[in-house]
Amino acid sequence: MADKELFIRTVQMVEVDGSWNIPTAVLYNQDGSVIIGNSAFAEANGENLINEDFKIDLGRFDPALQTTKRQYMTAANQSKSALQISDDFLYEIQKIVKKWLVSRGVHECKNLVVAEPLSMHTEDVSPDWLVNYRKAVRRLIEGKTVLSSTGVSVRFIPEPFAAFQYYRHGIRHALVSQRTQMNALVIDFGGGTCDVCIIQTTKDGDISGSGLNKRPLAGKSLPIGGFAINRAIAEHLIRKTCGRLEAAIKTGLHEYKDWHEGRRKIELIDKRYRNFITHFHRLVHQVESVKLALSRAVMDWDLSSDRQFSASLSVPTDPFDIGGTTTVATISITEFRNVFVQKIYSPHLKPFFADRFKAGKSILEEAVLTVILLSGGSANIGWLIHLLRRDFPEFISGVPVVQIPDYQEVVAQGLAVDCAREFATGTSDFKGVTYNPLFLLLDPDNAGCEPRAFTPRSPSLPDVRHQPGLLLPTASLLSSFINEPMQWKIKLSRPPRKKLDYFFLQSTLDQSDIRNRQNVEETTVHTPTECEFDSALQIQLTIRKDGTAVPKFIYRSASPSASENSKDGRKFFIDMTDASGGFSEAYIGLDFGSSNTAISYVDRAWVRLIEDRSRDAGWKELGELVELLPGPLALPLARFIGEHAERATVPPSISFIESSLCLAAYISYLELCCLGLQRTTRIFKDFAHRSASYLWHMLKTVHQQMGARAKISAPYKKLFEASNLKTVERAIEMWTQARHDLTSTEKDGALAAVRLMANVSHSVFAKAKFGFFQNIQKEPFSQRYTGRFRVAHGKPPYSTFLPYSGKSSFSEAEAFLLVEEADLALPLTPFIFWYPCNSHQDQDGGHCFFFDKIKEETGGAIATYKAAGFMCHVSINASDVILSELVHQLVKFRTEDPRLELVQDLKVSDANR
């Protein structure tokens, strides 16, 4: 596998309109068209009903029964089941993937690896949830020929296991990649579920149990995640705004829950409460942006921290009136924390973790946890770890948490890692492995359930004779037993002459513990009449590929003179990873999440490419720079490293060079304007538009003017050295020729130019941080402001920040270059700014827009900006209510180069999180 982090920094993620995260959302138009993801939100514009949070329902019922169960109303005024909505969503996803593959010269991909939650056993969810979910996803994907004319094979891997692969073999974090035994607690807290698992490794840090399998322990999933948090916030805002209607609100929330969970049809609910459901459901969707804004404003997740920051949104003054007025409701960080603790953590997460820690401690035999790994968007809510440390110090006190900028894409990239390891080793690390122990208690004729030892009869079964009641320990490798009966024998206190009560259990020997019972629907088999018995009862268990287990109780074995006396028990689901799949040339990794979906792609040629590049010092250096350069440079650089066939409209190498020149020219020009111009100049007037030749001309002209006075942009002077000048100008020539396919000589030249531009850029941004100020507030009784500076380096989203204090307030739309050592900042307006985009509402802080060109029209000047890393653009004229000031500034710049000022007298510190 590739050295250091080159693999994970360049993992091939399928992009949709420039974004790797696709909201799991569907909009049905009246014309019959289906729109998904960010495009659904942009099209709906807050008015139409968007279908979300339907994934959990896929496992509630058998796919054959889905259409007769709960129906969701759509914007097209049609009702659809979760299966039907998922079918439409996944079909559109497959079309997107197909288009992405074809653009890279790949016409078929026959293998899909899907991330799945762990087993769920709650009052609301059947033990068959995972069986139903796998059936549904296979039915929706394997039945289509979009990705391959001969169909697609689907394999599943639990989300926490994919997360482990990301940390262990992807970024190779020091706490996880070391050659020592680990007990890693993995918490995947996403939009719809919270999955918990402990993964134990050997002293080499890599294997435990049988074969190449790590040892997964005490895994279970709880259907609580980001959507539940959104509902809790929405409930808080409704009650806060409409407290006078408390009794009706209580009933409305009850009706909403019954409707949302499929127990009540909307048409059978009173009109007033139907109105409430409409308002509340819309509010649940709207609070997502509020939750993100509050989360990003938290500078210290300590439970005693008191950060004064609020966010707001419109709430109906009467939620029972569909055409009523609205009012603005606010929620502070403190209120958000209280809602999370009181409505999510205390009633749901705390008892769930208590159960998992208890199960894990028992299985680990008093060994301690060594590291905590997080994944999922909701894991960014840092109060969770602080609460767990407070309430369970005996389990996790002092256990380090691996910190990364954002946990949203961990599972999707972990899928790619697991797929790549399948190429390297010939098998996935987690295929056909149990992740909870399986116990069996037997009660013959009401004699009582006394745990007794089972003796394995089938070769290769684990020896469990030392632990009465245990049938299969955690991490049993069962892939070789699929559809092959496993047998044990047991001596009972008496033969079951009338009946045999049986209880398959996980993590317990208490048959009354319904949550941990595997066979819930049936617990008794009645003995056949005139049955004869052997001295020992035989237990047979046949496990199918989908994880269902069929028990059989053999009272007397067959002999030449007599037939077998036996009775089949009812099938149940065993906690085991998917055992299907095979070895092939390419894989799509699908993280089909409740709130967001992400897709990765791996093929053998790409894995070999990264392995080769990981051994080259130059490529390794580029890989390390991905996380150090500003986002507008990091994205095209990552694409360039991982691209083995430059088939894009603009090759990734050229895209990176263009972005680097653009940032260099704008930063240098604005620094010149801040140095105090000694005479009138008109450099910008000669800048017609953002093209290679104009950017390069501006950059050279500016540095001729500045000379030795350049400070922030001084490292760019290295580009003008004789050998480097030739390298850059060759690359610009390639760009102007606009070739789609470069020759091998041109590719070598492009690589040399990329290395040069990346290293020179790093010299600038090692001392100056690119980003924007956020959450600026005036301090009480003071002329100073406080907030933070968000550092926009590496691939988005950006979660590194520097606490700020100073005499100036800033808009979050303004881009700056912060020189921390000198306590000053270079404003990058009007050339660069941050602004939200309706098509990509999930982008933190919006897009980073770069100036492209300005044209004089009859009605006035129009300025065009292009989003860094996206196809989005904005055109601004002098009448634009919000952005017109940018046009006014550019018009002045065209008259003569302005005299600007650096922002000084500011203080920042290097505290992060």
C-alpha cells in the first residue's frame, strides 16, 4: 500500500458538481423527473417537499412487503415507500457514477461495496433489520445494468470497520498504524445511526482471530443520528416560539411520530395536525443549516464552556395554520448543547454506550481501550466525547481520540481503502466475520436454563468447551461455513421429551434480555411423537450468505437402521459481516448514508499507480503538500496525483498550474497596493481576463514594481529564475493550446511545473494562512472584537481555526491572507470572496469565488467570478443588492491601481478546537 498519506489524499472520489458529498435527498417534480442531492435543494428553493431520512425504513420490512407499509408523500403529490424512493435515488447515483467512469475511459464496473450499519436490536427495529436492508439494496442495485451490462455484484462492509481501515491503512495515523496490540473503540455517528464497535488487533497491530481478520467486538447500531438531533432542535424551537399551544404541540408531535414511523396514514389525521406535520417536517429540514452554523461556532467543546453565539431561522407563529405568519426564532450554543444532552445523549446514547462498554469489557477480559476512532458527520459534535469521558471514566478516561479536521468522509474513503487492500491481499480484512458472540441456552421440558458446554463436531470450529453457553465467540471466521452446516453436541440434564425452549443470545446469558436475544419470533420447538434420543443432543446451524442462520436440533442421528429424529428452529439473523463478493479489477465504494452519500472508486491500475508514486520522493512530496496548501490549490493537486488518465476538459495538471498562477497574481497585486504606491500605475487596467498569459504578465509586472519591498509574496520571485521561468512558460503554452490529451513529453513538463508551483506556493502559505474570519462579535463595554479565523488549507471542509481579537470586524464573505507572526492580514477583496451557493448548500462557508473578468455593458459593468474547484459561477452588476460593492471596487481599480491598507493590530493564537 502507498507510503504515508498519499493514498488517502488522492483517493478517487466521484464528484457531483464538484462536491464529494451528495445529500441523500430526492425531489419529485410534477413532470415525473427525479432530482437528487444538492440539485434537489436548489430546485426546491425551500418551497417543495424533499424526501429525506428514508434509509432506516429499508430495513424495517422485507422488501416484498415495503410497498404495503409506510408511504412518504412527495412533492409530486404521490405516495412512495422507502424502497421506491431509495430505488429512484440509487438509480440516479448509478447514472452519475457511470458518467464519471466513462469520462475516465472506464465503461463497466461489476463490483459495488456498500457501507452498512451494524446489527440493530431496539424496540423500534426488528432483529431482521440488517437482513432486510441487504436484501433491499441488492434488489435495487443488482437488478440494474447501468454500471455493467451483465449486472453488478454487491458486497457489504460495516461502517465502523471501514472507518478503522481509513485510520489504519489510509492516513496511517500514528496511534493506529503502530506495530502493537490495540483495542480501538470505533464510533460512527452519522445522520441516521450511531454504530459502536471495538476492534482488537494482535501485538503486530494488524491481525487477530483467524487468518487476516482483525477482531471486531461488541458491535451494535442505534437508530439515532443527525436527523434525530434536527428533530430535537425543531421541537425546541416550536415550543420556544409557541409555548402557549403546549397541549396541542404535544399531540402534534405524537401524531408526527406516528406518521413518520409509519403507524398512521396522513389522510387519517385531523387537518390541524396535518398542518402541524407539514410545518414541523419542513422545519426539521431547515434546522440542519442552523445546527451546522452553531457547531462551527463552537471554539471549545468543554461542557462548561459558555460561548455567546446564536443562530436563527423562521418559525410559524401558529404551526396548526398552514397559511399563517412566521417569526424569527433564535437558538444559542448553550441551548443547542442542552437539547443535545437532554433529548439525544441522556435518553438514547448514554444507555446505549453503557450497554456497549459493558459488553466490550466482558469480551476484552479486562483489557483497556487504547484509542478512540470517530467517523460520521454527527461525530463533529464534540460534546459527545466529553460526555462519555464524564459518565464512563472507568472505560475511556485517558484514552486518546484521533483528531482529524472532519469526520464526514471517513467511511467513504475507508471503503476505498478496503477495496484497495482487496487488490493487495486478495481478500477483504472483514469478510464473513462475527462481531458479537453467539450464546445458546436450552431448557428441556421447563427444567431450567443451565449454561452447559458445547463440544464442536465440525472441523475448524472454535473450541468453546471452556465457556458454558458459548456457541461462537466474537471474530469467528465463518466465510468457509456459508451454506455448510456447523454442528455441536451438548449433554442436557434430561432429554426434551415434550418440548425444547431455546434462546440464541449475544453478549449475555440472560434469556429475559430481549434486546440481546437473536431469535425473538420463536423460542420453542416441540418434540416429535415417539422420539428416540441419543446420549447427547446435537445442535446444527446453517448460515446463509445474507447472514441468516437456520437452527436444527437433532435428537437422534441417522443410522443404517433408523432415520434421523430432528426438529428445525425458526431462522434468525446472526451478527456477521457480509461473506459475499469476489476478487475483481475494479470496485465502487458506496457510503449510502441517511443524510449524505459519498462514492469512491478503486481499480487495479490506480492502486499500482499510487504504489509507484509512493516510492518516488517527488510524488510523496506533492502528496504531503495537499493538506498544507489552500483549498483552491489542494483540490486540483489531489486530482492530479491520483489521475492516471488525463481525460478531463482541462487536465488536472493544467488546472493546478492555473489556480496557482491566479492566486499568486492576485496576492502579489494586492500586496503591492498595500505598500504605498510611489506613482500612479494601471496594472489592473491591462488585465483583460483570467487567462494564463494575463496572469503571468500581471505577476511579473507586479514583482518588477515591488522589487525587494515584497514580503508576503516574496517567495514567488523564485518563479522568475532562468530555469524556472522556462518551466512555467512551457506549461502556459500547453494551457493555451488547450489539449485534452498530453504527450508523454508534455506530461513530464507538466509534472515539473506542478512541482515548482506547489513548492513555491508552499513557501508563501507556510507563513501566511489563507481563509476568512468567522463569528466576529463585539466584546461588551469594549471597542474590541473577538471571533476566529478559519484556515482554509487542505481539502474542504475546513475545521482548523485561530482565535482572533482586534479592533476590526469582518464579514465571513471576505477572504484574507493572515500573517500570524506579524499580527497582520492582507485583504483579498475584491478578487476573492466566499459566498453560499444554492446548488451546494453543504459547502462549509460556501464557495471560494475567484475574479474572472469584468465587462462594460450599456447598463453598467458586469463582473464574473468562478468558484474554485466547482463549475459554479456568478455574474454581478452594479444593481446587485449584496455583491454590487465588488463591481464598484473593480471599476475603480481599472481607472488606476488603488492604495489599500493591511489589517493590523490583530491578535491570533494557535489554539485549535
